[in-house]
Amino acid sequence: MVDLELITKNMDVIGADGVHLGTVDAVEGDRIKLAKADSGSHPDHHHYISAGMVASVEQNKVRLSATGANAALMEEEKDGRAIHDDKN
């Protein structure tokens, strides 16, 4: 696992395919908190990505092991629920 202390605010989060997924707001526990502006249809709150998906930290980028599209499907709400659970 990558040292999470290397991840800092305002770093770009990109998928394995180079697609921009979001911007780091903070690291909270074992998850990366994305900036609210990168929360798609939920711009009023943050989404989270599991730090276990981080493949590397390069310059000002956090590269994930999943493609951008797949990583977006694995984003979570603050309480750990999948973001897709809110569409009921």
C-alpha cells in the first residue's frame, strides 16, 4: 500500500487510464476525501475513494489501480455507502 502521508490537498486523482476523477480535499483514515466540486450529481457534499485503490503517487497526482470509469463506480458517501444507493 502507498504511504498515505504522500497524498496532500489539491492533488489530482486519476484513473489507471489517466482520466481525471477528482481532486484531493483530505485523507481521512483509509479513504481519500474528494473535493465537493468533483462529486458529480452530489455537489453539496464530499465523496470518498478507498486508499486501497491507490497504485502510486507521482508528482502532484494520485494514480488509482482502476480506470476512471470503474473508480467512479466505487466512490462512497461519508458513511461508507455506495453513492448509487441514494438513487432510490
